[in-house]
Amino acid sequence: THKESKYCIFHASAEEKTEDEFIEALKGYVNNIKKEDKDYNFERFIFIGDIDFRKDLNVTVFKNANFKKATFEGATFFGNANFQGVTLFENATFQRDAFFRDSTFLGDVDFVAAAFAKATIFFGVTFKGHSNFIGVYFLGYADFREATFERDSKFWGVTFERDAHFEETTFKGEADFRKVKFELLNNFMGATFEGGADFANAIFSPGNKLNLIVKGSGIISFEHTFLENIFLDLDLDDGVFIDLTDALLRNTKTKKKQIENHILQEEKKEFSHAREIYLLLKNNFHSIGRYNDEGWAFKNEKYMERLSYSFYPYRKALEKKVKKERFPILKWICTRDFNKWIQSLFSNLIYGYGEEPRNVVITGLVIIFLFALIFSYTGIGSPEFIELKGPIIQEVPGNDIEIIFKGSLQNRIIKHFFKSLYFSLITFTTLGYGDLRPLEGCGRIFTGGEAFIGAIMMALFVYTFARRTGGR
């Protein structure tokens, strides 16, 4: 025990021991561990002054090290240290700077609920085993630049009160950043995630930039994540998908090309859920003025809605009955969702849900062509008349009466495709020059129908064109 305290010199408070006393006692303690080849046990130690495990204690290799609930009141250096076994820093408190630069943890490392009051340097550190930083408080600068996490890393519930740097960091296992709070700058520039990343319920301070490179296959989750006023820059491999369920997207700077074909719910064919994701993206793109990307998100929102009405939601239920029922698809056709599916399909084909003026033009041209075929078959009337000539004689018995009809006038009927195409065009556009006219009966019905359709199509063209050119 130290002096009159009931605690030994390692567990006594800072007031009861000097820095020199502690260093000398620590050297003796470490030498005894080396001599007997024991594990390093620093549980509940109170380290005072600046401690350099490499220079002061000549310790560069740790088999198993226990720093559980330890307190570091000065700067702590583990430069180039090699931690070969399980290393515990659970509930440890670093009151001044902590330097782990270029250290290697060959086994699992546990910093659960540790507190770093000043700068914390993990620059170039290699974590070969599982690394656990759950609940850690970084009150000062946190530097994980060029670190390598060979297996899973857990930063669940970590608070970074100052800058957090993960530039060029490599996460080969799953990276868990759930409920992390980045209260100032965070920098993931060039960071690579090979096993996916989970930022669910994380909070990023406004104005931050999140650069993520995700390789291989996996999921990057932003479920319930606060991403308001964030620069979200993503570089994703083809097998990587994003989960944006209930994420707060507002003024989030991102681009369509970075997330296109990477929506998790679409890949999983959860179409109703995917529709909600595209709705979030649509509103966000509108808030940052990226109207082309907004149109893309809107079309996909409607497309997911149509797929949710499609045969797919009924497939699993119908697969069970397919052996009993010869035509299970008829069951779907008789549902209300089938009608919605048809309406959505036609809306997409005709005017692309208001996003494709060219669809309106193409549809209009097809309608004009089809009516031209109809008119070339049924015929159209011309203002030119033909006279039916030739006497018609009727003999009445007992009387020599000759009744002569000099003839009658009748419109000339035209069955010519190109003239029918011209007539269909002026009917569709409701110009009606009067040089051609519909025939009585079906001709008038077809003409009226085309004029009605043409008026609707021209209104749709004006609507979609105005929408695409800024009338949002």
C-alpha cells in the first residue's frame, strides 16, 4: 500500500503518489510480468504523467493486456506496439492525449465505454481481430487515418465531440456505426468498406461531407439516419445496396448516378417500401434543385407503385394454389389492384407520369397513323361531286310513259392512305380545313373520337413540357 492509503501505488489516487514513484513502481511491475511471462493486467490502474510504453517500459509486445477501468491522466504512447492477444480498455479513461500510432492488435481489442478527453491517435493502426469501441466518448480529436480493420468493428453509440478522421481507412469486415454522433467534422475521404457499413440512427452535424467507397457486396444502412445538409458522396460496387428507410433527407447533396440500381428494397422486391424510398429521394432532389434527378426519382416512385399492384404480391399466395387452380392469374385480374395497375401502365406509356414529353409525341403519332389506316379503309369524303348519269326508264302498262332521271350528285369517296394520313393529322390537331370531310355514320364517329383524343394529348404535351422545363 502507498503511504497511509488502503490502495497500492497503482490504484491510489494521483494526490497520493508522484509521477516518478509511479513510473519506478510500474517498471518493477512490468519487469516481473516479463520475467514470469504473465499477461499484462492493468485493471483499474491510475496512470499519472506521460507514459510511453515503448521508451519508458520497453514494452512493445502484449500477449494479453487488461486495461479495464484504467485511468490515464497523462499522455499515453503505444507507438509500434504489438498486441498479440485480447486487449481490454473497457471503461478506461484517458484524461490527456492517447497515442496508438502504428500499433498492431493481433487479437480482439475492447474499448467499451472508454473516454478520451484529449486527442486520440490510431493513425496507421492494424486491428487483426474484432475491435469494439461501443459507447466510447472521444472528447478530443480522433484520428483513425490509414487504419485497417481486418474483421468486424463496432462503433455503436460512439460520440465524437470534435473532429473524427477516417481518411484512407480500410474496413474489411462489417463496420457498425449505429447511433454514432458526429458533433463536428467527420471525414471518410477515401475510406473503403469491404463488408458493408451500418450508420442506422447516426447523427451527422450539418455541413459535413460523407465520402464512402463500398466494395464487393454488402449493405450500407442509413435507416433513421440524420443526413440533413450533408454532402453524401458514394462510390458503390454493383453488389452493394443502400437502405434509406426513414432517413432524414433534406438538402442532402447527392446524385442519382451514385445511388441508381443500389436501392435495397427494390432489389428485395419490397415494392411498397421501395416506393417510400424514392419518395424521400424525390423530395430531397427537389430541395436541392436537381430537377432531372427529381424526375428520375418520381418515375421510379410510380414504377414501384405499379409493381406493388402487379401480379408479384400475389405470387407466393397463388403458388400454393397453382396445382389446384388452372389459371391463378385470373384471380388477380378480378381484383381492384389490377385496375390500378392498368391505369399506371397507361400513364407511363402515354406520358411517362408527366416526365416524358416525347412519349406524348410518339403516342400522338401512333394514334394519327392508326386512324389514317382506318380512314384509308372506310374512306373519306371530298367536296368534289360526281354526277350519276344515264336515263332510267320506267314503262307503265297501258301507257307510253318514259320517266328519265337525268342523274344525281354524290360526294367522291377517297381511299388513299396519304390523303387519309393528312386528314387524320388535321383531325387530331382539330384544324379542320374543310378540304376533306368524314363520311356519314362510322366516319363521323371515328373523326369525333380522334379529335377528342387529340385535344387530350395536346393538353398532356403542354403539361409534361412545362413540368420538364421548370414548372414544378
